[in-house]
Amino acid sequence: MPISSHAPDPGCAYPLSHAKRVVFLKPHITRPNISVGDFTYYDSPCHPERFQDDNVLHHYEAQGDRLIIGKYCAIAHGVTFIMNGANHRMDGVSTYPFPIFGHDWGEHMDLLSNLPSRGDTQVGNDVWIGMDAMVMPGVTIGNGAIIAARAVVAADVPPYSVVAGNPAQVVRERFKPKDVERLLKAAWWHWSAETVSAHVRALMSGDVETIVHVSKSL
């Protein structure tokens, strides 16, 4: 059942009937260690429904880390999330993972326990991630942030900031600190779908004051 008669159905696998390259991600996620919020979409000409297999790499349940993506995020083609399973030991002479290849080497599997981990990778709400960006393990991307195309995100990204480069650095802030605080408090992504539908124009072209006013009126 649609969440609202005035909004798209977040449970629809292909929300654009004319463009199968765009998917709402939530209906395509089956792994228990990945969580995606309503209306977050992925746009790719290459099997977008395979996002959890093709774009979330080195993600093993035994590692215990999770990928958490919020609501209303826009994820462009080729974005990849590197998870903690990609880590190798760095405290010895060699970083090569000998035991995974078995034979006599397999007797040393204990050497692969307690590999480095930076914990969960978290993407906030209303985040735009540009084409071919790479998000490294354990990063937190704040609400309203923008990640430039081909950026390599190796450190946390503040809310409502724009980052670019390798490693990604803040190139500008979208709003003044006081307004960021007000927007985070308003948290429009928690509005009902009906309320969002009624205020799409304000969300896309209005100012902070308008969004704060709507939030206070709810």
C-alpha cells in the first residue's frame, strides 16, 4: 500500500516506469547488516537493483559492521562503500592474508581475528553522493551533506557541508552554523509523506526560515 496518496510509494522497486535505471533502494536490500531509509534512490544504467552486491564491498556479517543510509538520499552511478572486511593486518612485516587461501597456510586463521575495524558506516538523511565517489569504512556523513563526484571520503563529513577530492575535504558550508543547527532540529525528513508533499516547493527553493516555520507548526 502507498504511504500516501500524494507521494510516491517508497516500497516501489522502480519508481519511474520509464527509467529502470532508477530504483528506490529499500525494496532491494535483503542483507541484515544494511539499512536504507524511505525514498533513498540509486541511479545507474548497470543493474541498480544489485546495489548491495555491486556497490557495498567487503561486507561480511561476521565482521559485525553495518551500513546505515538515511531517508531521501540521492546516490549516483558507481558510488561504492568499502566496509571493514577490506582491512588487513598491518602490525607484521607482510600485509598479505595468507590463511584465506588454505592448505598449510590455513592453519594460521587465528592471525585474521581482531582485524582493524572503524565500526559502522553511516549516511544521514538528504545526502547527495556524486558519481564514482568512494566511502571508506566507519565514516559518518552528516544530514544534508553533498559528496562531490569521485571524492574519497575517509573521514567524517559535517552536516550540510560540501566535500570534494581525495581525501575529501570540506570546500564550503551550505548554510551558516546557526542555520545548520536550526535545520537539524527541524529534521524535515521525519515529516509525514503528506507534509513533505505539501511543501516540496519550499524544500527545494525556499529558505531555512520557511522550513523551520513549517516544522514548528506540526
